[in-house]
Amino acid sequence: MKKKDGWWASRFSGPIANIFLYFIAERKWITPNCITSSSLLVCVVSCILISTGITHFLFLSAVLIQLVFILDCLDGQLARYRNESSNFGAWYDRVTDRVKDFLIYFSIAWGHFRTYQDWKIWPLAMTSLFFVYLFDYYVNQDIKLEAVKRVDEVEKKSKCPMTMSLNFLFSLGEKIYKSVPLLQFHIGEQYLLISIFLTFNQTRLLFYLIILLGVFYSVYWPVSKYFGRKPV
């Protein structure tokens, strides 16, 4: 498993994936890319069920969404176990993740629209998907790029009253962030929220919550980076 991962991946999906790994680790014909493709296939099946808008199918799709994420964890764990990581595999995994995001949000909106004839679900779905993609970009760039600052510039900013006040707010926010795992909004937490709201057939509330979190992160992340803090 990854040394650093999201809360839901560390507590649930990753350990479950390791159980699956026990049975497939030595089966050479099962490759990490096969697992990635399987995750995409299960996602397609789940989205077909979601698009019906039928309550019983929504509950089943909520379970399948968790299987999608378990498989998403499993492909990386299998690659690390066999030391078979590749540039193509990493690229393929990220691309399929974005495809799955689109399929899930589109199918949720389509199923809601078919059931309730509520056209307002479409802008909610598109806005939610925008924030999901934006946050993924924030995290991805944060991993790749770390700003280099002059020491005297950092010290000068740290003595500014406004900066001191912001640092206090950031410290408070980071404590709340760490104490409420669902706020972390990694892919595992997103899938968990989707499963919960699908189970109770509250897709509109799901989009409202994602938009609310997205607005917060779209402001918090760049501001915290500007003041030299690591957002998560």
C-alpha cells in the first residue's frame, strides 16, 4: 500500500484490495492494466444501473462504486508488489479515473432527470464535475511542483500581522480537516460520498455538497499555497 494515501483508501479500500491481491499476485496473466480495465468495466455497469434512476438499482450501484475504487487501489498495489510500474500504466490509470468521473456524474444526472424531469440537475452535475477535475489538478500539481522561496522573503511575510492571522486560521482549518476525514475530498472520499447519497437516493444533495466543498477548496488551496503552506 502507499505510504501516504487518502483516509478511505487507507482504512477500507486499500486493505480490501490487499485481500484480493493475495489471490491474484502470482497469476501472471492478470496484469495491473487488466485490473485498471476491470475497474473501468465495473464502473460502466454501475453507471448503467444509476442511469435507470430505480431505487433498488441505485443501492446496487452504490456497492459497485466501492468495488470500482477497490480495483482502482488494487492495480497500483499489484504493480508495486511485482515491481512492474510503468509510465503507460500510470498514464492509463489516471486517464481511466477521469473517464470514470465523467461517467458517474453524467449517469447520476441522467437517472435523476429521467425520474424527476428536473433539468436543473444538469448544471449542478457539470459544476460538481468541474470542481472534481479542478481539485484533482490542484493535488497533481502540488505533488509535481513545490515552490522555492527566498528565506528572507518567507521571514518577512511571517512577521506581517495579516500573515500571522492567516496562519492561525490555516492551522485551525488544518486541524478540522484532519479530524473530519470526509472533508479530505480525495478520490476515495468522493466515491464514499457518492455511495452514501446513492443509497438514500439523494443525488441533488450530493451535488450541493460537492459544489460547497469545491468552492471552499478552489479558494483555500491557492491562498494557502501563496502564503507558503501545504494545503493537505
